[in-house]
Amino acid sequence: MRRMSAGQLWAGLGKACIVWGMLALSPLVLAGCGPVSLQAAERQCFERARLASRPRGEILAGATSKGGSYGRVEVELSSDFLLGKDPSAVYESCVMAKAGQAPSRPLYARPDWRG
């Protein structure tokens, strides 16, 4: 029988806890890889389609009470926009990839679409 020091024993227990912890959490991690509901996919993909139709940005300018000024410009571009992809095709392929089924209605038929 081999004798182990207290440090070796604790190190062995720590490794066992890590392995068991990983096994216990793996269903949660894998659940994030599965399909999402159709409604959730449509909600997530709508934003992606919006960014495919045009860039979005914000310009902020102002002055301080001490005579100084400040400004900021933010621009959000998607690769879909830069590649000239049709927002409807982006939306449909995104929903298919996330939910495993076609959208409940085409992008251009959605009342909240302003393309």
C-alpha cells in the first residue's frame, strides 16, 4: 500500500472534484449548443437582419461648463452588410441555423420591419 502525504491527498481530491464538476455541468454546456425556440431565434435574427440592411451609428457632441468640448462617434457594421447580402436571406438562414426550422413569416412580412 502506498502512503500519500496530506498535500497529495488534497490534490487528488481536487482533481476528482474538477472531473465530477465537469461531468455534472456538461449537460448545461451542451444545452447551449442545441436549437432554440422559433420565437427566440426570430428575435435574435431580426437584429442581425437589421444590421445587414444598413449600418447603425451614433454621434454625440457636447460642451462642458468650462468651455471644453467632447465628442464620440460609434458605427456598427456587419459583415453581411459589407458583403451586400439580402437581409431577408440573412434572417431566414439565421433562423434555420438557430431553430432548425423556417421563420413563421418572411422578414419583409413582419410588421416591425422597416427596411
